[in-house]
Amino acid sequence: MTNTASSLLISTLATEEQKIIACVHCGLCLESCPTYVLTGDENDSPRGRIYLMRAVAEGRLSSDSDSFQKHIDRCLGCRACEPVCPAGVEYGQLLEAGRAELLTSAKKRNVSYRLLRLALRHVWLHPRRLRAAFSLARFARNLGFTRVLLKSRVARLLSKRFETGIALLQSSTPLLSSTQKVLTKTDTSSSDQRSAFLFTGCVTEGLFDRTNKATTRVLDVNGIAVEAPSGQVCCGALHAHAGDLEGARTLARMNVEAFDENAEAAIVTNAGGCGAMLVSYGHLLAHDAEFAERAEEFSKRVVDVSQQLAKCDVKQGAEIGAGRVTYDASCHLINGQRALEEPLRMLEAIPNLDFVPLTGADRCCGGAGVYNLLEPAMSNTILQEKLGHVKATKATILATGNPGCHMQIGAGSLLENMPLRVCHPVELLDESYRRAGMYESDE
């Protein structure tokens, strides 16, 4: 164990020392933890993992131990344990520190983790390379190459993990053909129109740019003018979740700089994972003399699109006749940004929507960033439970506020041949506005 990694973990634990000491190990977090519910292993629970972290920090357990690696890797990082913890332990921050320890561990990791580390360092930290990678992915998807690989079963013959990856990419195809039309916004500008910045996100902009466009149009119709700063980069969530905290800090500083103009304007996100990361910049850069205060102010400005719309009287659209719709909550949207009811309010602005609640909507789908590729067996087991609940709703459309959840559930339903399409709630509201004649077509 390196001195740097050890001191990082100890420093993080020291920051949370009072909260950890306050924990009486009551076990209220157990039933909220998907991996503990699945395995029944105490080490797969939040308090069990905190025991392991403390043991490593105090030198009683090596970070190279099989137990530490296995159970820290198994954690989804969904943070469902945080809202139910009476002591207020911020488990997500401890998990990131634990994974930082694993990242610098002398023990060799498997090929998947090595490839992840390579991609995070040499692709995600370089905007041009990242844009090129997503352009290639979109080209393969739009050309129909991914669909052919799936239908021909070639992807499965190569490997189950490869098939999952291809299905994840294929699941990012558009839900409604009408949202692909070129539309101009109606002139809603006025002297009292508010302004906001849009955090476009790397995955959202790379594979779901229609969601960003829908977000911009919907906010504009509701009196909020949106700009997207050109200097913004990836939020750093993948780096933080993988333990690469320095990589996450590098990206955080770039984003703080990019959104410095107009410090009064909200920073709107439409991705739960990105939003949860952005609101944690104050913590991430707390010890950076130059950025600490700026990062804290940055985090205070971050809101989900549903939270931003909740501040105004959201305009009603028209019926969309899309069939039965259900909603699955993004873990980080509810546990990181505390957006519980706001996404549902967006759907309520669509007249006569055939909406049915989803059992376990607040439970993780098993996506968790790239968890579905790194821990495929555990991820798939959790996903199957989610798909079972979705089938029970008999919904043909599932709305969710995070691209990772979109791809996980979309890929699962695709491989299970379920008649389900996945989209963001704002896309449905956007379609409702289009049908209500709130946009002018360029065609």
C-alpha cells in the first residue's frame, strides 16, 4: 500500500470520523443495499464495507486482500444507504476513497479494470479523443452495425460481456421519430426571461444529444433561456467511482472554470449521475486553495432539469398517445440530488398520459456507471428483478433521468425481447409541446 493512497483513505475517514463514530451499527442500511439483499453477506453491506475500510486505514487489513477488493468492487455506489442512515454517514465519499486505495494497490486487477483505467486516463481526460470515440460509437449505431451484431448472435458468440456492451450502445437509439425533426423554438424571449447554463455531459452529448436539445426547448418554452459553455468537459463521475480522484479533480477544475461566467445562473443537468457528481465538487476540491470556494459555489448552483422546472408554473402540452408509461428513478438523482417528485411533475404536464407507477422504482437497476461491464453477474441479477417489475406494469415506455439507467434497462429489455422503449421524461414533455404547436418546424 502506497503512503499516498493510505493517507488519502485515512484523511477521508478522519473527515467523516464523527459521523462514523456516531454510527451504532443499527443495520437500517442493510435492506436498502441491493448487494446485501442479494448475497446476505455482511461484507456486502454499507456498514460491512466501512468496517473493511477502517481496517485498511488502521493497518489491520491490507488493501491487497481478496476480501477488501471483492466487497468494495461489488458495491454499486447507488448511495441508497445514505437517506436511511440516522447518523448521516456520507458513504459515497468513503466508497470513492476506498476505491482510490484499490486503484493504487499493488495487486493486479483483471483485464476489464485495466481497460477502464486506460480509458479514463487516456480518453476521458482528453475532450477531443472522447468526442472522437463517441462519434465512432454513434456511427456504428446509426449504420445499424450494432443491431446486426445482436440479431445475428455474433456478439454473443464473441462473449456475453461484448454482447452486453453492444446492447448498451444499441439501446441509445431514439424513442420517438418526431423528436429527430429539425425544430426551431417559438419566440418566448422577454425582459423577465431567466437564464441558465446546460451541463451537456459526455455520454449524454455523445449518444443522447436529442435529450440535450429537448431540455433546451422545454426550458425555453417555460421562460428559461439556456446556454451551454463550450469549455465544459466530462463531470468526472466515472473517475471518482473508479477511485481516480485526481482525474476527477482535474475535470472538476475545468468545469468550474467553464461555468464561472454569470455566477447567478443555475447549472442545469439532465443526467442523475452527472448531477450527483457536480454537487459534490465542493467536497472533491475542499483542500484546493485556489478552487475550494469556487467549487462550493458551483455545487450550490447545480439542479436537475426537473428541479429547475419545478420553480416555475410548468406549461401543459398536448396528448401524445404514446401508450402506457412508467418511470424508474435514477439512484444518483434521488440520493445525490434529492429529486424525488420533480421528475414525475414533468410527466404530469402531459395531458391524459397513461402512467402507471413502477414497484421498486427507487432501487438500483444494476447499471451504476460501468458496473454492468465490470461486475456482469451481479449487475444482471439486479437488472432481472427490475425488468420483472417493469413487465408487471405492462408499460411500453419507461422514462428515466440518467443515460446509464437508460442504457442498462434498454439493453436488458432488448436482450429479453421486451416491447419496451426507454427515454428521458423531458423527451416526452418535449414531444407533448411539439404536438401542442409550441414549436415551429423548419421543414
